[in-house]
Amino acid sequence: MRDKMDLFLETVDEQIACRLCHAEINEELRGHIEDKAEDYRGYGLSEEEALGRAIRDMGEPDVIGMELNRQHRIRMPWPLLGIIGLLLVIELGELVVFGGSWNSLSDLAYSLSDGTCYIWGLGLLLMMMYQGYPFLLKHAGAVVKTIGIFCGVLAAGGFCQRLLAGYGSENMTLYRLYSSGFQVLILGLGVPVSAVWLYRRRAGGCRAIALLTLAQAFYLAALRLSRGFRPGGSWIPVLCLLLTCLGIELYMAVKGWFGGSAGKAIAAAILGFAVLLTLWAAPGSQARELWNRCIHPEAYAANSTAWDDSYNNMLIRELLSRAENFGEVQLSREELLNYGTGEWYYGKNGAGHWKDQRIGETSGEDSPFSSFAAYREYRLQFLEHPTLEKILPDKYQSNYRAAWWVLHYGRIPAAALMLLSVILPAALLFLTFRIRNRLGRTIALSGSLLLTLETVIYLIENRGYQFSHFSNLPFLAEGWSSITITALAAGMVLSVWRYDRVVTEKEKNKKKECETVVS
């Protein structure tokens, strides 16, 4: 008869999609059957007969499984998936329309080839949504070791390169590898792993916060050693990392999840952040320069070439001031040429602000940057048919996405598109704070907070206030690293949400009805 009970429970399990619930449901049903069997044994029935009647009284196992499946199915955040899908459709649509003229399927395929990163991002998002949370809990230690080894190897490589070739040298291979690898590993995986690590050691209170601060300091040291020859390249990603970890620590402290005093935990989190921020800003002179370039770009654009970020800040601010409410900004051919060559700012023949500061391969009398006249001739070869796209900064599709919307579609349509991009991190935060599982909520907070910070910083930068390298606009800014980080962070939030079985009042009533059916 025990075999018959196992068969009964197996039939019930077949109807329940959420395998994580099987053990809990089996234990509950087994308890019901044994209680009923105990009652029948009280009437003098044998063990086998009592158990058989108890199983029979339970009813058809497939019916029970179907009813229980309604209460234990894994949640699917369809509205949020719809928002993500809409963002991807908008992006792929723009790639088709503005990717160049096409008159055949091969031309269309070529235009869409630039969108392969979005296909990859969608696949990674779905994979993370289905397996991200259980994978992270099982392999958090291995991920930490991988990140540590990666940072150590890159730091050693960069340090050796500087010793052998000199501090003024550059190694673009190391630069690109760390630029993409650091962001994907540290932001995409390191942030949620830090949340898991911190939560599991929350009983340590301030000690756990101090250890996490030391780990972040190690990352900063590795970054400095490997990329000292390309300073400032990861200012914004590192800032997002520090602010996200600070947000997690403060949230856990306010909720009283740390061992010891909540006030001491808050103080430790703020103190640790202040120390890390000091390391992040060192050397201070460079931080001040980057800040000044962001707030007062005119002070630096006057002494740089038209490819400089300071000049780009000036150009974006100038063009945004001329944007229409609807439709593309109206510029004549002469105005397009002036913007494209930089003559609008540097003056005729560069008499106003031009000063060549290019070195290395761009220096010398034959360089297109040796004089403004040479630079103007160099730029004119790309402006035979001047358009808005040709006068915007390089990589505007990833760096100036929001500004492009304003200049191409107009302020009001762009505001609607930007609202849609803001809704995504807001919806992720909304889901995060509805998660009942504390560990899951901590992990989800890391992803949703990271994407919120990146979105806010990106929109500020697109107003002409760029600080170092650009942030990320989730599922809209181009680039493999950007899409990968977005998919990892958003997918982790969705994964936690799916595996968090929150029972609302409506679901409690359904559960009571289900128990009545079982009885």
C-alpha cells in the first residue's frame, strides 16, 4: 500500500509545473492520508485496509494535482516582458529604418546584423529568468573566484605592461578586454553575487559590511593597476557598482537584517562608501578635471579637438536648444556643414577657440588636426551629403540615444520614449519590493537598483553633461557589453520573482477552496 501512496503522489506531481513545490505538496498530502488512515485504524481496520480507504477518500490524484497547480504555478511577469519586448521592437525597427538603404532581403539582413546583440540579449534574459536564481545560489562561490582571478590576471598584465613599456604607453587589447570584461563580470554578475554573500553573512553585522568594502577596494586596485594608462575609462561603471552596494547595505540595515545595532550598520555602510569613493576619485586632480568637463565643457572644448567629449557636450547642448516639439530639428545645408566641421563653435578658420593638442599618430604637419583648416578639409570629405546623423558625435546610437530621439522625433515623442525607458527600472523596483523572500529581495534589489542608476545617469549625460565614459540605457543603447549587463540584471530580478511564491489574499481564498475539494 505504501507503493500505492507513492503512485498517488507521483500522479499529483505530474499535474504541477513547479517542481520546487513537489516536496512541500507531497509532505502535506502524505500527512492528510496518514491522518485519515489513523482514524480508520481506530475503527479496527488493518494497516493496509486503512491506508487504502484513506487514499480512496482523497479523490482522483490528477484532479487534485490540477487544482494545486493553480496555486503553485511559477509566476510570469508578462507586463514587464511586454515592456522589454516593446523596447527591443523599437530598437530593431530603428536599425531597419536608419541602418541604410536596402532594396532586397540581403540588404535588410545586413541592416539587422547590427541587431544581433539584441537577439543575444533577449536569449540571455530568458535563460536568466528561468535558471538565474537557482544557479546563483548554487554557484555563488565559483562566480566570486572567477571574478577574483579575472581581476588579478588583468591587474598583473596591466602592471607588467606598464613596467616594461612605461607609464605613458597604451595597450588597447588590455584596455578593451578590461573595459568589457570588467563591466560584464563586476556589474552583471559581481553585484548580485555581492548581495548573496552579504546576506549569508548578515549575522556578522558591521564585520560583513567591512569585508565587502575590502572586496570592492580590491576591485578598484585591480582596475587602477591594469588601466592606469587609460585613466577614467570605467568611472561610471565603478560608481554604479559602489552606489548599488551601498543601497543594498543601507536597505538591509534599515530592515534590521544585520546582526547587532542597525545604526552601527548604517554608519559602517556610509563610512565604507566614503573610503571607496575616495579611492574611486583618486587622483583628485583627474576627478576635478572630469567634473569640470561635465559642468563647464566650454573651458576645455576651447583647448581640444572636435572629437573631444567636452566639445560633444557643447554640441549636444546647442542642438537640443534648437529641437522641435515634433519632427526633426530644422537645419539648413550650411548649418549642417558648420556643425559637422565644428566651425559653429571654433569660428571661421578656427580663430576663436581652436588649439591642436593631439599627440602620437595624429601629430605632425600632415595630421588632419595640425590646423583648423586641415581639420575642416578632413571633415568635409564625410559631409558631401550632410545629414543630422553625420554631424552627431561618434557612436551616437549607443552614447546619445535619448538626445537622438529629441533631435530626430521632437521633444514630445522623445519624452514618451524616454518615459517608456524609465518605466522598465521602475517596474523592476516595484517587483523587487513585492518579493517576500528576503534573500531573493536582496538579490533583486541589486539588479533593479543597478539598472535604475544606469538609466538616470545616462539620461543626464544625454542632456550634454557627460562624465567620463557613458552609462547604459537598458535594452536600447547599442553594444554587446551594455546588452549583456542589462539582460543579466533584469533577468535575475525576473528569476527571483518567478521563484518567489507570494500568497496574496485572493490566492489564500483559492487555497481554502482547494483544501475543501481535497477534503
